[in-house]
Amino acid sequence: MEPQSRVYVAGHRGLVGSALVRRLEAAGHRSILKRTHAELELGDAAAVRRFFETEKPEYVFLAAAKVGGILANNTYPAQFIAENLAIQTNVIHEAYRAGVKRLLFLGSSCIYPRDCPQPIKEEYLLTGPLEATNRPYAIAKIAGIEMCWSYNRQYGTRYLSVMPTNLYGPGDNYDLQTSHVLPALIRKMHEAKERGEREVVVWGTGTPRREFLYSDDMADACVMLMNLPDERFDFILAQYQPPLINVGCGEDVTIRELAETVAKVVGFQGKLVFDTTKPDGTMRKLLDAGRLQELGWKQRVSLHAGIVSAYSAFVSDQYAELD
Ligand code: GDP
């Protein structure tokens, strides 16, 4: 990408999309295309076609999706499959019609079978049953990976799928009904501290393990991939079938350890109570990020430092809302 390249970040207000925009702006990009949901409904094929025909993006980061935590996935399964299939079908197809140079399709580690060997390699895709709590989302994303690969084979496009581990960072979703675990714990512990409460409820048994990556690190990996020289990018597309790269840091923690770290950062000194009526979800999903590491990428923000930054962004957003 050149500084003047027309780069479309689909989902620029989301956790990854906003990190991508920060990263691209810092690198001097001057033509970042952004549309809010109100300005462009990505589920509307005709609107997406008009957008691509008029704006002619050269590079696309497809970070727009219907996303949510374990409860949201369980509550809105129809929307998770239907909206994600529509968004990705429209964007991937119109990107092809418009002759986009490269596209990165973003998903998540829940595409892999529930009982995979760990750490999870890309080739384990479609080798076993999925975790039930987010199967509709996962199947939509798997369809997107297959679609990128098929378009590459039939139309010669350059589409690469990128699957991050659990992400967190500034601008995360802090709604306790729909959020992922890390923002939920930050909010619960902050509010418990403010109100002088002695207990915080953590869902599940606390024993599942999760790997977490700061959103700026994810953005960094995506921009590095998008900027690979042509021969390298094409080599990846040809070598990996489907063309898929995991993004993770290689270390995971139990939900209990995570809760203890968040409590320390937030300064909550009360007790953790585990609500075992809530689902644990998959017991472990640690990604093998070997393909990415081979390209020279490294995590920059440790879990502790990332939680400190995310917590400070959360607190300043709260004050901004009060103003
Ligand atoms: P998952 O990684 O797709 O399973 O999604 P989540 O981030 O929502 O949940 C990860 C794990 O954290 C699950 O075992 C949850 O039960 C557990 N967890 C503990 N407390 C919470 C909470 O307050 N909110 C959420 N979303 N998950 C929690």
C-alpha cells in the first residue's frame, strides 16, 4: 500500500477496524475509506455495489461483522449467521467486481473444531465438530474463508483470511449482555470497586483457558500482511490451502487467572464468585501463530500492559459520557 492508496476499512468503528485506522493513519495513509453502518448497510448488495463502483477501493480490510460474546451468540444465532453471510458475500463479491488488489478477511479462532489439538494449526479447519455456543458465527466465517479461496482460484483475486485469537482494547463492547469476557470483567470489577461491593460474579467454572491479544497488535499484523511484497503474498496464497493465517501471541491463561489480573489492575479487592450455571464454552483455544511468526511478526503489548491501557480507555470513556 502507498500512502495515497485507496484503503477501505469495513467496520472502522469496531475493535479491530478502529485499531486499523489508527495504525494506517500513523503510517501516513491519506485515503482511508470509512462508512458507518448508517451510511452503508453492508447487508444491502445494491448499496455495496454502488459504494465499490463509486469509491474504487484498492485494498480492503473486511473487519465488519456481527460479533459478540458467548451469551450474545446463544441469544441471536439467526442474526449471527445471516448478517455475517450477507456482509461478507457482498463485500467479497463487489471487491472482485471492482478489481480490488488485495483483501484481508477477518474472522476468529472459533472457526476451529471444539476438540482440536493445541496449539491450533490452520490445517485443523474442518476436521471435527464445532463448539455449539458459536456455531452459526463460525460457519458463516468458514464460508467466508472458502469464498476467498474460491475467488482466488477462479478469478485470480488476492484474498487472504486472517483469524485472530480473542481480542480486546480501546473502544471494546462493554455491554454485559453481549460483550466478551475481558471487557465484561473490567466493567464488573470497576463498578464493584466504585460501589464498594465485596463480590464479582464470573461466569462458568473459571477453568477454561483463553489467549488474548491487544487490538493494536492485531492491526499491526494485518497491515504487515497487506504490505507483503507481491511474490511473498502470492506464495502464501499458493502454499496455504485455504489461504489462512492465525494471529495470536502463543500464551493463554485460565479465566480465573484473567479475573485475578483484571482485579489487580482495576484495584478490586473483593471476592470472585463463579456462576457455574453459565456456560464455559470451549475449554481451550490457543492458536499456533507459526505462519505469522515466520513472516517476522511479534506481539508488542503484553496482557498486563494491554489490560492497563484498556482499563484507562474505559475509565476516560466513562468520564466523557458523564460530561
Ligand atoms: P468465547 O471465548 O467465545 O467463549 O466467549 P467469551 O469471551 O464470551 O467467554 C469466554 C469465557 O469467559 C467463557 O468461559 C465464559 O463463561 C467466561 N466468562 C466469565 N465471566 C464472563 C463474563 O462476565 N462475560 C462473558 N462474556 N464471559 C465470561
